Amino acid sequence: MFMEQITYSRRLEVCWDVDVAVVGGGIAGACAAIAAAQTGASVVLIERFAVTGGMLTGGGVSNFCGETAGQGQVFDELVAGLHAFGAIEPYEPYDHRKGVRPFHYELCAVLLQELLLKYGVRLLLHTRFVDVAQRREGRLEALLLRGQSGPQALRAKQFIDCTGEGELAHLAGCETMHGRPGDGLPLPMSLMYFVREIADNQRRCEVPAGWCEPLQRPEDLPMTSIWPSGVGAKAIKIKVIGGDSVDTEALTRAETFARRRMLQVLDYHQRVEGRPWLFDHASPIIGIREGRRITGEYVLTEQDVRAGRAFDDGVAVGTFYLDAHDPTTDKRVAQILAFDDRVVPPYQIPLRCLIARDAENLWMAGRDMSADLLAMSSARVTTSCAMMGQAAGIGAALAAQRGLAARAVPAADVRELVIARGANLDLSGRPTSRQP
């Protein structure tokens, strides 16, 4: 099919010139920005929404997965803030049978913001990364941004892609990975919505007839997870298949379908099960588990994770099980059927997984990490993303200060600072998810 093309050209003012630019303000991006600033770099963090935290806040994720102790200074400060507000459950060593530590995700957004400002990060909210404006001889030089002031340019010495979709790397022409081998299907998404429990004599505001096709049997429900979300409240997560976060129209379809599905699930719980639930709100963005993964200096594999492998350049640790749901069904079916086969020992994530192979000054953290799909399905959780972000931020700051390419920064220097800032990289000293 013939597609008309246009050429667009415009001269832009360079509004920011910094050591480190972080694109994407999820937990990985926020930790990267703070860690780079702590290391003495001037830092700009670009975030498309009104708050930082990504899936953790805007996506309504209301629990930490994996080990929450020894994740590093930035994460520790966030947890301490939540604890001071009485907004997080008490600490327990990670056990795969429980696996989560609930917290108040709306307060988390405010606390992350305050930590970023405390450490001097220049925060750009409601700002979209649009394109790579300049690239010379393998080095990224400038980005095109679009905020409320219109198109503007940013220049930096080092860049960190924490978009979750590998947007910066993709538009820079770097190699990326997406989906599982064979059919290329990504991990399925989830939508979080929230209800309040009310007395029997209060009006429930039930779903009126005609607004959704009613579900009649338990087997008609998609995979649904329910857990507490504060006093008299519940968080409900529903599995959504068929979406793809790296395709504009596919992501739009996933968002609209998910909210229709939400009405069906809510109606079933109210009408069939008689639950005294009043709909409160749904997360403004669907929960994305996988976008593009950037090919790095090393690709972490399922075999590395299952072996509990340590690396000379290990800078972060993963503990969560291989959490890869089957993308072909909305039922509770995993790509690895037996749960015991999904459980893994603690393992290290090497610095090389946070350095893009095809650029001199591009780092990544979080879901963008260089890993195969199953390894990423474990490492993508908040706790490990925070550790990766801290390491990438430290590495980028050192590279900017020393005038080095990302791969030339001594991993030992990054490890030293990561450990000094509270990250526990000792696999033998961590609780194992196979504990009795």
C-alpha cells in the first residue's frame, strides 16, 4: 500500500545541556537520575506523565515484588518515606510463596518526586521524547523533546533509556529485541482498578444493563487477582492479551478493550458474587510487562538466571521467579506451566546488560535491559529495576565526568559505588526464594 511521506524541518533552541539525560521516569529512570546526580552529574529526567514512577504509580501497581532489603540507597530512601507515612507493609524476607509487599502507590509518586528534587535532578514532566536530533560516529548528541512549550532540544554527554519500550535506542537505530522466539508475541498486559467495600445499605452504583456483555460463569472471567489496597479497599488486576506497547494502534486497542473488560469483571463480582464493591477508579495507563529490550554488551539468559550466576561486573540482583504469562489466553496460564520450575535462586545482573552495544554513550535500565524474554520476566520487577537504575546512573555519571564511552567505564568503579550506597550484591548472603 502506498504511504504518502512528508519531510519536516525546524530549527530548535537547545534548552538544556547536561551531563546525563534520562528518558523515562519509572522506578528505573528515577533511580538512575538520582544516582547520577549523587555522583556529581548534572541531570535531566524526561517523563511523559504528570508523575514519576511509571507502572509503579501511574499503572497502579500497589506492591513491590522480590526482595525489598539491600536494593540500594535510592530504593531504601523511598521505602523509608513510605514507612514514615505508614503506607507500606512491614518488611519480610522475600519468599516466592508470598512474593509481594503492598504499599500506597499514590503516595509513592509524591515521595519519588521529592527525592528527585532533593538531589537536584532537573525534572521535565508532561514532556515527550520525540526523536534523536543528532548522532555522530556512534555517539548520541541531542534529543528532540515536545512539552507544553513546544518542540525543544536537549544536549547531553550520556543518555539512559528507561522508557520501557526502548524508544530512545530504537530511534537511534540500535538493535532491539521484542516478544518471544517463534511468534514474537510480547508478555501480556494487565489493568489495575480499585474498589471500596461499602455497607449493604449503601448504593453500590452497579454496572447498568446494556453497557457490557455480562459474564455468567467463573470460567468466563479472565485471570483476575485481588488483594487489599488500604482500609476497606481492594485492588483488582485483570489480564489483557493481544496488546503491544510498541505499536500505536495496538496499544490503543489494548487500553480500550481493557476498560470494557473491567466493566464485565466488576459487573460479575457485584451481580453474580454479590460483593459489596463500589467502583473507585482505574489506573490511567495499562500495565505493560514488555516492550523492546535493547541489545547490550551482554544478553542475560534464562540459563544465567536459573543457575543463580554471579558476574565480575554484577551490579544488581534479581530474586523474583520467571513470571511469563501465556500471551495466547487471558486465563491463568504461564509459559512455564509448573510453578516450581519458575522459581530461581538469587542471581546478578551484569553492568554489560545496561550498556547498548550499538552506541558509545547509551545506557539502559528496567524493562529495557539486555536480556532474553524469560530472564527479563524475572528481572523486570520494581526492586531489580531500582538496582539497575542506580547502577546505570552511576556509570553514566562517571562516563560523563571522565569523557569515556559507556563500555570504557571500569565496572569495578561502578560496583564500588553501588555497594557503598547500600546494594547487597552477595548472592550467598541473600534470602533464597527456595527457602523452606
